Amino acid sequence: MLVLEGIRKVYGEGGNNPVEALKEINLEVKKGEIFGVVGYSGAGKSSLIRCVNLLEKPTSGKVFVNGKDLTKLDAKQLRAERKKIGMIFQQFNLLHSKTAFGNVAMPLILEGYSKDKIEEKVLQLLSFVGLGDKVDHYPEQLSGGQKQRVGIARALATDPHVLLCDEATSALDPDTTNAVLEVLKQVRDELGITILLITHEMNVIRDICDRVAVLDGGMIVEQDTTINLFTEPQTSIARSFVRTVLNDALPEATLKKVLEKDASHSVYRILYKGESANDPLLSDVAKKFPVDINVIYGTITEIQQQPFGNIIVEFNGEPNEIKNVVNYIKRKQVTIKEVVSDAV
């Protein structure tokens, strides 16, 4: 559906201080998928999403949407293809002199739709995003979440195949963010539209994305399914993002205390996902092995409708018995890592 091949973007190329915002980006978003790109400010997120619809022309590389390389199209062809790519923005970008109806109608007016067709389409879209009763309201009369839903309706007016979301929820409070994310899920589930979502908010990735790429310094440093990235992040920046949601780092004083004990004690992080999160694993361990168990920290959350448990436990007993416990847990297809090497 959407493929980026070797995308580079250099600002000021040929000048004295060129800035390489994107470096060899390779990315594939499948049809009907919600794909997230997460990164801190300055990572290149906005440059990346603007290269998708060629609001920023890549310095090199190819952008394929539905099999067509947009970088090879002339201006007329590109305008036609852009109609199939909707976009919503952080600051809504609504026309303040137009009502909700007028804002959603604008793309259709520009396309020369008949008045009757415009009315039918706009009312349908505003109802779809839950604003059927706000047709005649101006932006100043709408909340932030309602403005963003008008923006979504406007982006859907031309029946796009792909929807680009550039920090679409970063200006919203948590409850409003959840409402907007539900609308985006509805866009994917009911309309079959593929979504590429750019954000710095890891809770947004957790709640809506099927897969995720981590962008840092203009490069994709990690890419995986959302559940895998949350449960087993491979890079320090991915772990940093995950911890903004899971908050699973032990306080330094607690960590120091549990790591100062003798060899008969070990501290481990145990990660459950899917059905294993509901199994009485520690209860079974306590019955089978002569090892005392002290739960230091624990949480269970849900990622992509899958339960995920993350606990830190202290095992006290003979080193050989602790080793047996670790092997037993691994055989249960549960991830277990010693805290010393896990850098809690």
C-alpha cells in the first residue's frame, strides 16, 4: 500500500550548512494497517510524513502509494494522486470563517461536486465522526477534540486510500485523545483506510498502532509489532519510550537494596504477554521449587487487545534451585531476564 525506499531528505543541500533530516528510510505500511512512527522532537518525523505526499520532495529515494512512485509523476499526475492521500494536522488547520459543514465541504467544492452531492457527503462524514449535531458550528464554538474530528471528516471527503496523521493528538487532553483515536480506529475498521501516524506519545502507539518504527536522528533504529516493541524493546531509545507508558523502572534506592544481597538471592524481570498473562505462574513456582518469592514491582496492562504483565521479583534460595526456576519459566514461553543485566 505505502512503501518508502531509501528516502533521504537534506535541507540546504549545496549550501554551507546542509542538514540531513532523513537518512535512508525504508518502510512498508500494509493495506488496512495503522502504522506508527514515534520519535522525539527533531528526529525527522514531520519531514518523513511530508515526504509521503511530497509536500517535501525527497532528496533521493522512492515513494510508492498503491504501486505508483510519486517521485516520478509530473505536477498534474501528482495532484491527482494526492487526492487519494488524506492528512490531518496537530493544529487542525480549519478555516475559522467556515462552519464545520463548510470546512468539510471545501475539498468537494474544489473538485466541482454538485451542491446536492456535497450536502449528502458532508452530512454523512460529520455523522460518521460523531458531529452530526455540530454542522453549523464554527471552529471557535468547538472543543479541540471536535475540531480534530472535523479535520478527520475533511480528510475523508475525497475518499482517500491513505490517511496521514501528523501529531494529530498532541494538542489534546487524554480523554479527548482517546475519543479521537476511537474515530481513527473506526476509519480503519469500517472504511478500510490505511493510516500512517506520526507521534511522540507512546500511549497513542500502544492504543492504536499495529506496528511501529522508532525514529532517531533521521534514521529508523527499531521496527516491530507494537506488542513486541513494548515487551522486548531492543534499543535504549525504544526502552525510554516504553517506560513513559509502563513506568517500570525501579527507584534507585530500591534497586540498590535488592542488588546488595548475597548469592542466594537474585532479582528478575518477568514479562507475560497474551494468554500467559492469566496463568498462575508464580503460584506454580512456589509449589514446585524450594525458593522464596518476593514481588518487588508488578503491573498488567493491555496492548493491542492483548494482556501484558511486567513484574520484578526477588528469588531467595540455593543458586541451583533459582536456576531451575528460571529454566522452568522459560519453558512456559515467558520472557525472564536478570535485573543486573537488564539495567532496570
